[in-house]
Amino acid sequence: MPTVDPMETDSRNGDFVFAVSAERFYSALLPFARPDTGADGEATLGGTFLYAGELDEEGRALLVAANVLGAATLCVTADPSAQRRAVRDGVADFLVTTLDEALRILKNQLRKHESASVCIAARRQTIEREMEERGVQPDLVAYGLSGLARFPAAFQARARRVEHSGPTPDHSVVTWTAEASAPKWLPKLDALALNCLNPETHPAEWAARRWLRYAPRYFGRLAQDRRIVSCNSEAAQEIFHSVQAAVDSGEIGVPIWISMSSPAGTQSAHAKPPAESGITG
């Protein structure tokens, strides 16, 4: 029976689409990030209030991206299953029933420049009307998502637009999947990938490093056995070959699928440790 690349399967299902959507929202949010005064010096959205609108699949992807960048984010849904899923997967930190509760949490997090995602269990139109009446002004608003085609005019006076971005032309996307014992081996692969991302030679790589460090925390079950990161093509090639070399040498003790999509095309490999491939010595 032929071996099937799970990432080829993922490309036809919701998990892969969700991961790619979240990564592209992350790219769309990056221009709004500001340098952090913390030890790492990375830019963040700390102190920024983002209104993400309806908590549908696109809204979930936006929340993941905003969480990674440290924003304080508000979303709304009246769908009980969407509420439970968001909390269970860690996409939403808080589930509340009123705008007052949400604002108390968000104001505290904004003051501390810390991330938080709050979901109000209510109809979006009701909450938006209340926000408008009370003069609640987000810093960023996601336009173009389902349910946000028409937005209260009062929000537009201050809020800056966030729009889902397409693939970055000069970047490559690398995805890898562990076939077994992912909680043990993925952190080792993450460390290998981080070593390939050097902000000193490519300043923009700080964003890829931050994504790789924080995204697994917010992806929930999707992050249990796989990773996805967008970076410059040179770094992507280095990650691709470093992962294969680590598996081939036995440093990584389980088979790994790794795929790299770039403007030049797509490469995939199924790397196996020596015990699995029959290599000795």
C-alpha cells in the first residue's frame, strides 16, 4: 500500500486551510505591530484593541494570529458549539455574556499590554449596536470577514482596517508533521527551525520566530502533531534540510513528513530515522 503524505491530505481538509488562514492573518497584522520594550525586543500588538467580529472559522483564525502577536481581542457569537470549541481549543481565553464583562477584562489587559481574547455569547448585531451607542472604539477592525461587510460608521472614525492577506511573494511556507510521539519530538524540531531563522541577517525573521514559538499554544488540537511557518526562501531551505538531516542521523527518532511550498514549486520528503529506514552504522 503506498504511503500518503498527510500534508497532501490536509490540503483538502479544514485543518490545513485553518492553519494557512491563521498564518496569513498573522502576516496581515504584522504592519500594525510596534516594537516591544521587553527583553526580546520583538514588535507586538500589546496595548492594541482588535475587534474580530463573528467567531466563525475565519474569526477563529484571526484570533489565533492576534493572540500570537499579543493583542487584546473581542469577538462575538451566539452559537453555543462555537463558544465551547473556542474555549476548549484555547482560541478564546474568556467567554462572557455581556459587553460590560468583556470590557473590564480587555481594559485590564490593554493597560498591561498583555494578550487576551474575549468572546461574548450574544448576537453580533446586538453587541455592535451597544458598542456604537457607548462609543467603544477598537484600534483595529477586521474588514471583509463574514458578517463584517457593513460596519458601524462610528468605528471607522478611528479603527484601522485589517484585511486577510495573500501569500507573500518572496516567502516560502514550511510544514512538518510527526508520525508518532509528537509532544516529545516537535519541540526538538521547533528548536532546529528557530536556529535557521536569523533576524540579524534577515530582520523580518523575528516575525517567523515569534510565530513558531507562540502559535502552538493557540492552535489547540491542530498543533499537536504539526507545524507551519512562513519565512524567506533561504531560511525555508535550511529548515527543510536540517529536519531531514536530524531524522536521518537519528537525532529525531520518529518519521517526519516535511513539505516546503515556494514560488518555485513544492518539495516534500518523508524522512525516517536509521532504525526505520534500515540504515546501520
